[in-house]
Amino acid sequence: MKYRLWIILISSLSWAVFVNAKEFNYHAYQLENGLQVVIIPNTRAPVVYHSIWYKVGSADSPTHKTGLAHFLEHLMFKGTTRFPKDSFKRTINDLGGEQNANTSWDRTVYFVTIAKEHLPLVMAMEADRMHNLIVTEEDIAKEKDVVLQERRSTTDVHPENCLFEAGNANFFWEHPMANLL
């Protein structure tokens, strides 16, 4: 009986993936400035998911210097002249949206989910912080402490993460992969 339920579940999931795969009728192109754009239409809800991916992550840090991409990820949430400190977050929240970012070994991504009519504003905000970010010494000190605390709570207290990090550092001694966790 259990076996039959698993078969039904797997068949159902496979069908769901097949049905949803047809909806990924994506369009990809590159702008004159080199920005690659991918549009994946989905009309099931009147919202958009906007993400901007930077092709830089922990593997791009100098060997044995970890956390720099993550640190920059945090600093990018500081303000600009047009959108001062915390106004990015406040504006998205006030419009009913959600925003965040994450960093991996090969990329840093900033993303927003918001009602579709606010997409032009989100794009303007992203472009502004991409070119006009204002970072103070105080911001640097504060975010350095935040990133170090995140490291203590996600890496330093988990032996398996420490082992993985030490393994990468030893195996990839003079290679950017030494920075991975």
C-alpha cells in the first residue's frame, strides 16, 4: 500500500512539473550595455518577481579572505540620494512587497516580489542603488559586525560547516574555491 501511494505521489509531482514547465515560455536577450535580461511570463497572479543577479560571490574574494561578497550584499541596502537610508525597504513594504538578497559562491542576487504595477519603481530603485550607493564609515562598521555575527551563528557553531570550510581551504589552497562554505 505504501509503495502504491509513493508511485501516485511521484506521478502527480511529475505531471505538475510537466504542466508548469510549459508555462516557462521565457524570453532572453542582452541589452547594449551587456545586461542580460530574462523574462518568464506567469499570469497566475498579478505580481512580479524582479531579481538582479551579479556574477560575483565568495569564490571571487581573494584567497582565504571570506565574506567580502556577503558584506557588499549588506552594504547595497544602504541608501542613495534619491532613495535615502532604509527607504528601499520601507517603500517595498509599504507597497505590500517583499525584498531580500542572498550570496552564494558564484553570484549575489537581490530580489523583490511586488504587485506588477510597481515594477517600474522597483527597476528605478535597483538602477539607482547600482550607480549611486552612499556608504558611510558607520555603515561599514555596522554591517561588518552584522556579517561577522551571521558567520558566528551559521558557520562557527556548526562543526560540519567548519569541516567543509577547512576542507575547501586545504583542497583548493591557491584557488578561489578555497573561500567556499
